Amino acid sequence: MKYSSFTIIKRIFNQARPLWPQLTGIFLLNLIAAPISLLQPLPLKILIDSGFGKEQLPAYIGFAFPPSTDPVFGTIVLVVAIFVILIAFINNIHAYIVWLVSTNVGEKLVLDFRSKLFNQIQRLSIAYHDREGTSDALYRIQYDTVAIRSFLIGNFASFVSSVITLLAMVGVMLLINWKLALIALCIIPILMFLTRLSTVRLNREWSKVKVNESKAMSVVHEVLGSLRVVKAFGQEEMELERFAARAGDAVKSQVKVARVAAGFYFLAGMVFAAGTALFLYFGAIAVQSGSMTLGDLTLVMAYLAQIFGPLDRISKNLNDIQSSLVSVDRVFTILDKEREVPEAANPLPLARCNGSVQFDQVSFSYGEDRKILQNISFEVNTGDRVGIIGTTGAGKSTLINLLMRFYDVESGTVYVDGKDIRQYKLADYRNQFGLVLQEPVLFSTSIAENIAYGKPGATRKEIIAAAKMANAHEFIENCSNGYDTLVGERGMQLSGGERQRLSIARAFIKDAPILILDEPTSALDVKTESQIMEAMERLMQGRTSFMITHRIDTVKSCNIILHLEKGRLVDAFRNEGGDLLEKKKKQLLEIKI
């Protein structure tokens, strides 16, 4: 683990600070459990000593009978039975309240923790997600965050309650027979020693479980996200084998955890058994000698069982505690990651930029051996249309990612409106871009909500106007519920051309000064492409536009052409009237763009 257990526990309590009053309430409710537990063996002692034996009724029951009367056996049994029901009623009412309060507080804890992690993960850089993928993040959000509830409401609360109950019962036993109480006390240091031995191994094995479970989940995520490809190539069996292999590693890790935990439980159980045997032996001798009554022995034996109960719960909670600490540690590891695209100390606000862009000797790499861009320099004026061409892997998308500040440059500077983009407030800066991708990204909501994603709070009139500008209004009207039609997961209820037009409508409604078009017409039929190009022509008017494409004809409307190859800018020219592009076309075709 990255942090010590003490550090993690301290941070858990800091995380739960807003809910401290409610957690204190749960703590106090758990304190009540101790006296309730002390009451439970009393009816049996009364029945044995005063019902079957000749002992006087205890004062807390005897006051109900007149001093001159000698309660008959039937009356004592009836009183004892009522006493049992009363104790059970109190115990169940207490459990009911604890359950309701714990559920309410526990769900709030998880929601807050999960929201904080989700916020951090979506704000981490694209580079982080490229390295780590999405499956591990999903596992941490969905499963690891629950551990804060398990620890605070389940494990820690149970631990506190068990300790208090343990101390209370040991105190009562010391009053009844201090020699027998010492036997119970001798068990505690032995259990502490066994606990220490197993803690380190459980911690290590639970870490392996979490990693292997996350890897198994990554297979599921990949397959479900690429189901058409899996089916098309008939690779269901291969993917099943891959999942079974990853899940098998997780099972092996779980078995190792179970082996360590079972070994600990076995040794702890034998210690409990030895303690009970000694207790019973010396207790029987004490009754035989007359130094204590049979009822007292029964009461002390009941308390002993309840002492072993908290000790047993503490020992068995150890496994859950280690699992919770490992999970919480995995969450804190993400929360502590520094963002690779940091906010400036005193960022400049940016309402709306003019749209001039300059790259000055910009270089970038994904690692020491992966140099992507090298010394890229060019300048774009407000309103220019820039076509970016080059073979696959030339660095076209990386250049745009640097412009949008998904990554920060390794060296050199990117300027917008004459200022280093790192000086701007990040949220304000990214709000200057409209984005239309090769694979349109839609969310599983309605058509209207997907268009309004570019401008939260947009009116229906604005949504319809944007759809008309994107040549999307007609097909939307023909949908079953018009603008309220649900598009399905990733928009799969719509065709590729329909999804692309909604993406363009989203860019229209955002009305950003800089437009990014990444292969927007690839894989479309001629008629659909014509409609898309017409909509994009309207969209690009008055905006600085960058169009990435493999197709030379697509950039005819661009007045600046940037040609990238192997991370270098091999050519940059103005395409005034298209003549120069025609002259370059043969050369560009020869390198098989």
C-alpha cells in the first residue's frame, strides 16, 4: 500500500468530516448495545437461583413483590418470561434504529466519496486515461468507494461497540469472580499477537485481489464496447478464455486471502476453546466449593460467551478491515494524483477569444522513445480555415490535442490571441472550442439533450435552430418522438450520418470561436457527405477552423494547408483559390495520405 494504515484511517475520518454529527449518533447508539448485552443473561440467572434454587429475588425484580410474600415458582417463571420479551423488544428497537441511521449515513458517505473520485478522474489528463484505460477507473468508482461505508459504518462501528461491550463485561465478571475474569483477560494479548501476524499478509493479498479483479473487468468493458467486432470475427470463445484467465487470477488471489484468514480464524477459535475449557473447569470447582452459586456461574459463562463474541467479531472483522483499507487506499491514490495539465497560479479569464493561433517550436512526446511532434511552428489568423493532412501517425490529432490543451507541450509554446494558452483559466479556454469528431459522441439521452450539451440550458427554439443549420431538423421530425427521441447508448439508434449531424448541431449551438473537425466525413455515403459538408460550410463561417483529414478533396475549402509527416511540419502553404493545392495534389498523393 502507498500509505500506512494509520494514515488511511486518519484520511477516512477527514473525508467523513461533514457527517461527523451523524457518525457520532451511530457511535452513541452503539454504546447502548453494551448495557443491552449485559441484560440478556440476567433472566436465566434469576430462573436458576430464585426459581429452581432458594436465592432471594434480585432487588431490581424483588421490589415488585410485597415483602411478606414468597413468590411461587409459576410467578417467577412468568416474570422471567416477561423480562425476556422486554429485553428482546429493547434490543430489536435499538437494532432497527441503528439500521436506518447507518443506511442513511452510509449511502451519503459513499455518494460523496464516489462523486469526489469521479470528479477527479474526469479532470485527469487525456494522457493518464490513455495510459491506464477506463476499466480500472470504473472499478474504483463502483467498488472501491463503497469501502468507506464498510469501514466507518460496519467495521469501525462494530469494533468500537465490541470494545465497549468487552470492557463492560470484563468489569462485571471482575465483580462476580476476579479469578475467572483473569482467564478471559489472558486471551486478549494472544489474539493481538495472532492479529499482528496476519495483518501484513492480508493487506498484501487484498491488494492483489483488487488489481486482478480490475483486470478481469477490463476484459468485460473492452468486449462490450467492441461487441460488433467480436461477433464479426467470431471471437466469442477467445474472449471468454481471456476473461476466464483474468478472472481466474482474481479467484486465486481470493483463495490466498481465504487461506490466510481461515488460518487466523482457526488459531483464534482454538484460543477461545482453550479459554472456555479453563473457565468451565475453575468455575465448576468454585460452585462445588460454594464460593459462587450455579446461577452466578451461568451468568459468568454467558458473559464469557459474550466476551468471546466481541473478540471473535474483532478478529473476523480484520479481514474486512484490510479489504476496506486497501480499497480506500486505491481511491486516495487517484485523488492525490497531480493533474498533468495544471491550472495556472493566477489564470487569466477568457470570455471569448478572437481565434488567432500560433505554434512556436512546439515539441511533444508520449515517452522518451515516442517523439510525436518536433519543432512545429506556424501561425493562423482569426477566421482562417486550416486543413491538416498527413499519413496515419504523423501527429495530426496530437497537434489538435495540444491546441485544446488536453496535453501540455514538452517544449515550445502555443499562443491563442497572442498569449500562452497555459496562462488562461483552463475551463474558460476549453470553452473556446467546438468539436466535431470522426466518431460522433452521443449520450444515452434525448436528441434535444444531446444538441443542448453544447449549451446547457438552451431553449427548444435554440435547439431547433441549431438542428436546422446542421441539416438535421428533417430527420429529427421524422423520429418517433421528435426531439424527445432517445438515441440509445452512444447514439446507436441513429445512423452514422444522423449522429454526425447532431454533433454538428451541438457545435452550432455552442457557437465557439475555434472549430475542430476531425475526419468528419469519413465512412459516409456521397449524399450524406454532401449534406454534412454543406452544414460544415455554414458552421465554419466566421470561425477559425482546423480540419483533420486523409482526403485531399475535403480541404479544398481551407485557405491554409499544413502537411505533417513523422511528427514534422514538412509543408505549410496558403491555398488562395485552390490553384496551389492542385499543384501539390500529385505530390501529396504519392505519399499516400
